[in-house]
Amino acid sequence: MTVPIETDIACEGLVRIFTAKGIEVQALQGLDLRVQTGEMVALVGASGSGKSTLLGILAGLDAPTAGSARVAGHDLVTMRSAERLRYRRSSVGFVWQQSGRNLLPYLTARENVALAHGVARVIPRGERAARAQELLELLEVADVAQQRPAQLSGGQKQRVAIAVALANRPRVLLADEPTGELDERTSADVLAAMQAVNTEHGVTTLIVTHDATVSEHVDRTVRIRDGRTSTETLRSTHTDDEGREVRIAQEYAVLDRAGRMQLPGEFVTALELRDRVRLTLEADHVRVASGTAAASPSKELDEGGEG
């Protein structure tokens, strides 16, 4: 697969099968995903949809069963153990939902960042202190640099965790429910901090989240259903006739290479679609209707363009 230079995350036909007690579970079923360099993208979906499995693969913590996956120029399918270690140390940063997995409790905020520098040895020793200070200031936690995690609020812990994840200038930042343990206001503060890092340093950012407020901070939301990308919501800001900025969101179904797509669940329910549907090719769209003989014209869905 040829991947453009500007693509930092590229997955194609990604499959991950787990076997437990002789039973196979297919967590990812031919998933496709592309994230361009410098993008900040939210990944959403119900529990069991495959979000965390995908993030584990992208972080180098797991390996796919089939398909292709490249992150920051690394082929995650063919990667050997030595390269995988270098990859985790220098190419990706990771933020867990649980603050206890991000920070060592007996070290201060500054010492946690310093530990990341010392383990990875990516940043020259003489530049580490300045790098740590820059990140703590950007994430607005420089004033608590000498405090340990137990002395920090939930939002402060996660912002320090982001600083740790970015300590070695990774190309890609991955976050698994980084606001899952926070209240709505604190969640917004943490997401704003991640947006600031994305803007300031151009770090490609992928956030797995259930947080509805994430839409205020990203221009693209990718939804996973049954182990595949199902829809994407693209957001843009426009100025209306009265000079006010208006945020516009448009949801699109995602076509895979075989031309397959998943209809949004609310469409299926509203039109009582099941078992099979009728497709009709119109001049500029595909019409989807119930496959039953009794289907009425009022229960037809016009799917624009993507067919």
C-alpha cells in the first residue's frame, strides 16, 4: 500500500481476532482509517466496537491479525521487537484514561516528565529541562511542577500526563478516554489543552472518547461500529450573513474498497429496514428502500452522492 507522506496514520483492511476458550472473537473486521499529519481526530463508538483494540495496535502494544497499518512511517505489521521498542519511545505518545497509569505517584510532575526523557533518551540531556518547562507551561501546569499526583486535581493530572506523553516530541499522540474520569468542565479544559498542543506543535492526535464535548475541539469524528469505520462527521466554521461564526457539521457514510457501507442505526430504525433493501441508481444519488413488497414510497431514503 502506498501511503502519502502527509499521512501519519493509515490502516487498510485491518483485522484483529482474539481467541478465548476456543472461541474466536473478531474485534476488527477490515477497518480502514487515515489521519493526515497534524490532524486532531476523535474516534467514537459503543463498547465492544473495536476502538480500544485499534488504539492498542496503533500504540504498538498489540499486533493485527491481518491487513495493513502504518504510523509515522512505521509498518506495524512487519515491525520486529527492537523497532517496536524504538517506535513506542520516540514516535508515539500515549495517554490512558486512568491517571494512575500515566504518572508515578512518588515523583513530582516535573520528575515524571524527566523520567520519560531519561528512559527514552531521545532529547539531548542539555535540552530536557527547557523541553519540560515548555510543555508544562503550554499545558498550564507549570505552577504545580513540584507537586506529586496525589496533590493534583483530576484535570491537572491529565494535563501532566499529556506533557509526559509529548516529552520526546512524538509525531503521533494517542489518547484512550482521556476525559473519562473528569467532570464536564474539566473535560473541556483538558480537550482545550490537547487542542493547544495540536495547534502549537502540529502533533497528529487521535482521541478515543465517549465525551460529547469533543466535537467542539476536533474537525473530524470517526465512528466505529462492529469493527469497521461506519461514518465520519466533518466540521467547519463559516461566517453567516450577519458576520457571526457558525459551526457546521455534516455526517458521511464511509465506503470501503469493496464499496460497502453501514447505514446509520437511526436510519435503519426510522425506515424499518431489515434483512435486505432495494437499491436504485438515480442520476446523482442512490435510493435505498425497504426490500419488502409492501414498502411504500414514503419509507425511502435518498443517499446523496456517495453511492
